Amino acid sequence: MILFPAIDLVGGRVVRLQRGDRSKMDVYSDDPASVARDFAAAGAKWIHVVDLSATFEEDEEACAANAAAIRAICQVPGVSVDCGGGVRSMAAVSRLADLGVCRIAIGTALVRDPAFAERAAAEFGELLVADVAAKDGVVKVNGWREGEKVSLSELVGRLSGLGYRHLVFTDINRDGMQTGVDVDAYRSLAALCGFPVVASGGISTLDDVHALAAAGPDVIEGAITGRALYEGSFSLAEALLAASGGN
């Protein structure tokens, strides 16, 4: 199982939100590349990055600071970067690819512009990841601020037909709250889409990482963890060992 330590960016700073709420933001570092280097030194092979300034359509200065941070993170030796946030055009996909991103997540457009989402998957293939977030079974978009009349199961069931083979799923109720994971929910999603899922939201202990890894590679491709790392619930080295099936 891939363990993705998370770096969420606002205006070039490393932050974490609670349930995606911009007003409930904790700042952990002003040097994202340094955080990425620490992750790499601990053994991480992938880093999950979210451009929250692009997601929330913040000003040009904030978005430029995040772009510079993403480029710097991508230049850290030994790690590959998975990144999303506000990706709603072919130009946005190309910009992230040019920065060095190895996987690019598309979220809102899966619902609001499926023709673009399908076209992007056809052109960029394995570079693209479906990024789906839901609350109480209902899909949320636009930085989780807006609901759609689309059920989680309906959207996930369409992903394969749109050309996607990777899925990051976030349970908004759990994100940033360290409330634990729902492995059965990921089993259901993997069965719906036909490929394993990257679990996001709720990891609070190493037991959560062990539980996800134990579900097997047909269910869980990877797991994203952020706040638990930053607040010292466990070390990245411990999480990587748990993700590999070790104790």
C-alpha cells in the first residue's frame, strides 16, 4: 500500500483544514519544500499535495506562491508528487504536468464538466486521478463548499467509463478530524469502480493504517495522512512500516 504524507497549500504555506473549512485552518510550515525533504528522508516515495488556493479561487499572488511550492516539492529527489485542487481545464492539467507532478487529480469537473474529464483522461491517461469527496453519501464539489444532486455510488460507478483507473476518496465528515477510517466503505467503492481506492480522511492511529493495508491491494491502493503526522500521533517511518504490512 502506498502511504501518501499530505501537504496542503494556501499561499505557499503548509496547512490543514478541518472538514475542508477554510476558516478552520492550522498553519504548520512556511517552507513546503523542507517538509517534503523531511518526508523523503523518512522514506516516503510519494507525497500528496493539494493546491487549496486554486481550489478556493484565491488571488494571483496566493496561487503563484503555491505553484512555486509545488515546483519545489517536485524537485525533491526520490519522491513522486500527486497533486490536485482547482483542476478544471486542459491548461490546468498541463501546468501541473510542467511543474513535475506525476499524478494529477480532477474533482469538480467529474460532475460539472464530464466531457472535459473524459477528454483529459483520454489525453493524459495514467497521469490522471479521480478525486471524489462526499458527505453522508452525497458528492461535494468546488472545495467541498457545494453539494451536487449526485450520489457517491452513482459518480464512482461512472469513473471507469470516463477512463479513470485511480480514485482518491475523501469522507468529508472524517477529514482532518482524526476519527478513524471506514474500511468497509472503501471495499464498496472499489467494487463499484472496479479498481483499488486511495483512502483519505480520518487516519488517527497506526491501527487505521494497518486496517487499510490489511484490506489488500484489490481494495486499497494507498492512504493519505496529514494532521496525524503533523500533530505527532505517529511518525512517518512508523506509518510507512504499517503500510508495508510491518509492525
